[in-house]
Amino acid sequence: EGRSASPPFALPSVVPLPLDLAQAGVREVSCGNNHTVVLSGGGGVYACGGNDHGQLGLGSAALEHRTFARVSGLAGHSVERIACGHSH
């Protein structure tokens, strides 16, 4: 689909968790059409996948992130729940 130079995943794939997320544990997962958001046990929010509408909230212009990254704009906030839509 022209999102990146690397080939798209044809099947579900294992995406390694960053060490801080793995240590805090995963409390909740939400998936959109082409992206995934994870809430850690400590309240951190992490995202990966398609970003063509900026839906990952990472402040990056990259169209895709293949590894989880912390949504730094939510650091210091008490995040209790997450939800994804088709492209947001």
C-alpha cells in the first residue's frame, strides 16, 4: 500500500515489547484497523502500527512504526483506559 519500503506483514506477527513495558506488564490492549495501543500496568501508553493519520500520537511523521513506542505526550497523566477506532 505504499506505507513504507519494508513489505507489509501478511500474517499476525510478534512485536517485542520495550523493556519498561514488559516490566510494568500489560493491563489493556486496543486495536484499530492498522495499529495497536497498549496500556501498561503503570499507566504508560505505547503504540505501534500504521500512522498515516497520526493515530499513534507519537509526534512522528513516519507512516508506520513496527515496534512499540511510548506516547510521551501522555507521560505524567493518569491514563485509566484506552480505545482505538478504525483510524484513530
